[in-house]
Amino acid sequence: MADIKSLEEKFQSIVDAETKIEPKDWMPEAYRKTLIRQISQHAHSEIVGMLPEGNWINRAPTLRRKVGLLAKVQDEAGHGLYLYSACETLGIERDELFDQLHSGKAKYSSIFNYPTTSWADIGAIGWLVDGAAIMNQVMLCRTSYGPYARAMVRICKEESFHQRQGYEILLTLSKGSEEQRAMLQDAVNRWWWPSLMMFGPTGKESTHSAQSMKWKIKRKTNDELRQQFVDISIGQAEILGVTLPDPDLKYNEETGHYDFGEIDWEEFWNVVKGNGPCNKERLAARVKASEEGQWVRDAAMAYAEKQAKRKSEASKVA
């Protein structure tokens, strides 16, 4: 017990010194499990997040929009791969991560359980959803676990482009017909509150935040990040000419921040527990894709084994 305590103290001193923890370094088991939960949830969110946007690839209004959306969805697949690879460095197999997702044991961001009912939703996802994600992910470039931090550097660069892409879609709609501006406002009305929910529960209800901040996995609380997102979004909404769907939204001279209304946490937890508008649809799509892609994985493994066998036999001959 004394040895474990000594190791934990040394580990914390490394973290406090802003030195990255690497896969072969000693780490508390709770730290490892926390990272597996967080990184896998992040990876799952990336690949499930492809679904609501992929729904609009064939219906994009122009070839330019189609190509842009296709590239974005492809980026998100890559983000998932980076993150699954980072998670595997913690000693867990990718198949196990997929099993956790498909069984419902592992979670992904609640935001992806909402439907995309108009083209403006694609813009709103880019502006609000990716914007909220960037707010959270930029600090992860400085997270204490090396493989996660390095993966986040590239992911954040690409997510920043996605956010600008979405905002440009909305800006175009804002300069369009009355019908297009109405579609824009409707999308913002539906995605604003779920985007605020993306940051997770408030401090008193977040069971992992305090320890994650001590280990420097996280750098800011959910509430701090949410407030930062609200403050930044106000000016952007004004440029778009849209009204954010919150009558309580107002600037607070004393705090220097915008006050905003109460989030519907009952809705948040209902979606997290699997009862959102598209939970079952999203999970079924991922399971279907996994089952139908099994032959590709089997073929790849068979080819790899065949190549390894040939290499081994050639080395024996030599």
C-alpha cells in the first residue's frame, strides 16, 4: 500500500510539472479507466456524428456543398480512428470498444441523437455543435496523457474548419429568401439548447470533473466552457441576424458575461439514457455497419497473416 501511495505521489508530481504521461509510464488504474471512458466516448461521438450529416450528402443543394460535406464526414471518420488508436495505448482492444458502443454500455455525445430535418441543420451543426466541441477540445491539446493530446492537435485544426464551413452555410442562408432565413432561424432554435447540453452536467452533478482536473485530463469545468461558448456565440448570432431561443439571455455588467436560462436537464438525461429522438436509429445504424463490414475486416486480417507467414518463411530461407 505504501509503494502504491509513493507511486501515486510521483505520478501527480509529474502531472503537476506539466510533463506528459506516456503509455509505458506507471499510472493509477483509476486514471487509466477515466481516460478509456473519456477517449472512447469521444471516438464514438466522432463516428456516430457522421450519421446525421451523412443523411444530407446526397441532398446537398450544390456540388460544392456536396463535396464540402463529404470531406467533413470523412474527417470525422479519421478523428474516430485517431482516438481509437490513442485509446488502445491504454491496453484495451478496439473490438471491446466497439462492443461497448453497440451494447449501449458506452456513451457518445447526446447531441447526435437529434434529427437533421433541413439543410440549415448542417450549417447549425457546424456552427453550434462543432463550435461547442472546439471549445472543449482545444483544452484537450494540453491534456496530461500524451497520445490523446497529440491526436487533439490535428483534430482541433480540422474541427475549426468544420465550424467555419457551417457558419458560412448559415451566412449564405441569412442573405437569401425569406423562406431560407426562416429555415435558418428554425435550425438555430432547435440546436441551441442541445449544444449547451454538450458540455455535460453542472459542477455539482458531474461525477468526474474534479478528479479529471486534478490529473489535468481536463483544464476547465463544464460550466466554465459552457459560459465561454455562450459569450462567443452572441456576436456571431447578431451577424447572422438570428435570435437565440432564450428570453433570459442578457449581458451581466457585474460578471462581464452573458446570463442565460435554465437548461432542461431532464431532456439531457433522458437522451443520455437512450430515449432521445434518434438514439435507437443511430445505434442500429452503427451495429448494421459493423456487421456488414465484418467480411472486410476478416479479409484484411487474412491478408496480413498471409503476408506475415511469407515474410517468416523468406527469412528462414535466407
